[in-house]
Amino acid sequence: MNVPNNVLWFQLLLYLSLILDAVSVAFNDRTPTPDATDAMIAANTLLNGGLILLLVYFVHLAARRRKNWPRWVLVAALVLSVISLVDVIGTRGLELDSGIEIVSCVLTALGLYFSFTGDAKGWFNA
């Protein structure tokens, strides 16, 4: 099975984006505050990790199992990430976290672009 080049780029760029997201989660501030208890911080970290693993699975389904619907789920996740990023930048300004998220969103957008163009067009099954 020869995987088209655009699908390989899609896979590579999305995995890089998810690695950045995982690094970002790993280095989040976990200092308890009156607004965020230890349990809330742990739950948030576990949810973020679980979501990253789910997105890794979606990339695998799209790139290797030739499924079309995971690409659309990834597009929706990108749209929600961009909306969240705009809100965070508007609230807290540009910080290291948001800079990493910007790079992650750009990598995801480029990867999704590759999945819809070139030799990837006939790869995905409906």
C-alpha cells in the first residue's frame, strides 16, 4: 500500500502538532489556587491527555485506515481551538502558552490542507 505524499505530510504535521500540545500540557502550571483545587487540576490534565490520545487515533484512522470522517472531526477541533485561542489571547494577551498553541494550530491547518489537496484527494473513503 503506497501512501500518497500529501497524506504523509498530513500525518507528520498533525503528529507534530499533537506533540506540541502534549508538551504544553506537561508544562502547564499545576499550582493549586482557591479557584483551582488539586482535583480540578488533575482532572483537567487527564482530560487534556485523553483528548490528545483521541486525536492521535483520529489521525491514524484518517491516514492509515483511509477514513474520511476523522478529517472532518479534526477540522472541527481546529476551529474550536482557534476560537479558544482568540479568547485566551484577548483575555491574557500573548504568552508562551498561546505562542505554542499558535504554532500547533498552524501545523494542524497545514496538515489538514495537505489532506484535502493533491494526491490525497482519492485516498479517503466516505
